[in-house]
Amino acid sequence: MRILIDAMGGDNAPGEIVLGAIQAAKDFGVEITLVGRGQEILASMKQQGIDTLPEGVEIANADDVVDMHDDPATVVKTRKTSSMIVGLKMLADGQADAMVSAGSSGALLTGATLLVKRIRGIRRAAFAPIMPNKTGNFLLLDAGANNECTPEFLMQFGFLGSCYAEKALKLENPRVGLLNNGTEETKGLELQREAYALLKKASEAGNINFVGNVEAREVPFGAADVVVCDGFSGNVFLKTMEGTALLMSGYIKQIFKRNPLTKLGYLLCKSGVDELKTRMDYRETGGTIILGIAKPVVKAHGSSDARAIRSAIRQAKESVEFQVCQEIQNSVAQMTMPRE
């Protein structure tokens, strides 16, 4: 299995990206192609004390870089020789099985859609991060790819998320919930009400396990395994959870630092605190797969360090092994809304 890495994408490129990729090649037994400026990649390796490319790791030179301020709509044409676009072209041409990038979310989504293409029958691809909850993990989609959605998009997101949750989260018959401002069937705007009807119909046909509307405050407590929403709502929800986690982490740290007794208390419960930190650390998950694209493309966090990139590569590897894209392709017929 070969995985492409956008070595120039992200705040810590190429150093942390390259280091994480090399570690992943060693730990997971995958072949890695680092796409980017060859000399800078080699220089970053030397800074880490790595003089030669490890076995199974190679470089595909790409002279340009997608800037975070580039217009995503035109990046495929204006940045043809960038590491991101070169990598996506290689993936589309069958030179690898998956790709990971910590670069611009919008550019990666556009590039993947235009070059790698959506699975035939899928209306829109969606960002689908795996997030922690009280009972384990849940999948959120869409988390920012599509600010404006139709009811059919949301219905398809339910199918996409269900397919991925069965494989990645190892959940049998995952529960699909529609993010809304109440649990009643009549809640929400026209979008949510119509999407509810479509998801309910799909559930009654036995295609997914739709459990109805879920409120944001219930999601962290395990209200659903797959939470469906439009990209605007999903991105706000995602960042609210991230901010709340950081806030609570800061409060806990302040409490333990108050006096010698609280510091002693920290030592007594350190293992539990460390476990909590690990559960809430995005670097353990690595990134979000863009569901609906014909081959696995994983968007890593822009501030990813080596540990996060390693995790994102593991996620890409598992997506290939689980044949997620093929499973979605096999289910497309069930996802297509009948035309009157």
C-alpha cells in the first residue's frame, strides 16, 4: 500500500510532516511518497538526524505550494505544480492508494472533487471527523465542506457516515441522528424537516438506523453514532466542542496548581487526567476523511505535528484496508432519492 503525503501542507511543514510520515512508514508497514520540494524535504530530514530516505519512503518533487489564502475555486488551475495538486493527480492516476494533507481545507476539497472525483451518484463530499463522546466516539458530517445543503445531501450524509462508522468505528448498525434544535419531528427549518422525512424513510426501508433528531448538548453523551448536519452548523458545533475542551482543560490545570494539596491530588489522579487528555487530543485521530471521494483523502489539522500526521496516515491506511470507498459505491443505489 502506498500513501501520498503533501509534505508542504500545514503550519509545521515540511519538518513535522516528514517526521510523522517516516514514523508511520516504520510503524504501519506502508510505503510513503512525500510530495513537495525535494531539497527542503531532505534538509528537514537532516535536521532530525536522518541522512537518507528510509526504505519504503520516496520523494515526488513539486516546486509550488498551495497557500492558505489561495482561492479554492481556482487552485487546480493556478497551482498545478503545487505539492497538493500534484499529489491529487498522482492519486487520481492510480500511483497510490490514499493521500494525506494538512493544507488548505477548501483547496483540498476542491482538488479532490475535480481531480480524484466524487463517487458516481454522490451529490457532495463531506468532512467527517471522528470525535469523542461519553460512550466512545461518534462521526460528525458535514463539518464544513458544504455550508448550504439540500435535504438529499443530508440524507446521503447519513448513508456515508453509517458506512464509515461500521468500518472505522467497528459499530454494528450505527445510530444516525440529525442535529437539530429539538428532538420533535417538526423541529428545525425546512431543510431539517425535509431531511428528517428522507432519513426516516430510509430507516423504515432498513437501509440505515435513523434515531431521529438530536440536540447538540446530547451529542457528547452518546445520543448518536453518526451526527448529520449542514456544513455550517457542523463546523460551528465542531469548533464549539474544541473550544470547550480547551477551556475545561485550562480550568482543571488551574485547580491542580492552587496549592501543595491540590498538586498532591493531581499526582494521585494523574493516570486519569492523562487518559482524559489523550481522549480529547485530536492528534490521536489525526484528521478527517473526505467521505464521498472515489479514493481515501484525509485532511489533517493545519497545526498537525509529527504525531498527528502519523495518526492521519494510520487513518488513511485503515480506510484503504476497510474498502470504505468501495462500500459506499455499493450503497449508492440506496442513497439516491427517487424522483417523482
